[in-house]
Amino acid sequence: MANTKTKDGAAKKQAVSGAAKSSSPSGAAKGNTQLEKFFEDSLKDIYWAEKALTKALPKMQKAATTEQLQSAIEHHLGQTQEQVSRLEEVFQLLGKKAQAKKCDAMEGLLKEGESIVEETEDGSMTRDVGIIVASQKVEHYEIATYGSLVQLARTMGNDEVAELLEATLEEEKETDQALTDIAKNDINWEAEQEDSNREE
């Protein structure tokens, strides 16, 4: 009889455990401290990146030749400042202090942007082409990062966090498209003509 009771008790525990698993969100990683730590570290990384951008964008704006590109950079600076605040809200929702961890990828991308400005002629369309290329590299890095963070937040059942991160993701995509439009509509062609005129 004792063995039967033990088996029945084990079966009930297993059933309860199975029910608990099935009631959690599909694929949720509740209690997975390794994943949570990775997620937090990634947030700290992009937080550093966004704060660094708020310092780099005014320099890029000043270096740009056309008013169209200057205006686009100014608009994105305002968005970036909002994105910093949004990340701080994410940290708050997670019950964590907003902390930045040096982002080596963003540091490298920003240094490359600085080199492009230094190596191109002041007031030239070629400089604007370079600034757009450098800026889109930054945007693509951010799109990849935020896209991954949105999915991780949803996996962990943090829908409110996911929505905040998704708002930033959509802004980054819009900025990338805006830069593409500026380049193909005017600047790339004018830069090519600039070189042709010099050869003549």
C-alpha cells in the first residue's frame, strides 16, 4: 500500500508540474537567470551605444554638407535622446538601475565615422555620402540589436518591455530608410558629378 501511495503522490506532482509548464507563455524562459543576465547585459550595451550617439550625432551634423542631411541627423538626434529615456524606462520596469556597459561595436562604428569625416573634403558631396554610409552601418547594428531584444523580451514574457523596445526598433528602420532616400535621390548622383567636374 505504501508503494502505491508513493507512486500516486509522484504522479500527482508530475501532473501539477506539467500543468504549470503548460500555463506559462509559449517558449517562456521564466527563472532562466542566465538568459535574464544576458538580456540585461545587452540592454546595458545598447544604452551605452545610444548615449554615445547623442554625443556623436551633433559632430556628424556639423560636418554634413547639405541641409537635407543635416536636418535628418538633427531629427534622429531628437529620437536618440528619446530612445535613451525609453531604455531607462525599460530598466525601471525590470526593477534595475539604468547602467551603461561599453559597447565595443558602437565605439568602432563611431570611430569609423570620424575617420570618414577626416578623410573627405569639407563641403563636398563625397563627405555626405561617407556620413550616410557610416550612419547606416550604425542603424543596421541598432536594428539587429533591438530586433533581437524585442524577441527575447517576448520570450521571457515581458510584453511591456518588448513594446518599448519595438517602438525604438521601428524608429531605427525609418531612419535607415530616410538615409537611403536622401542618398539615392540627390547626394550619390551629385557626388559622382563632383568627381566628373574635377576631372574636366
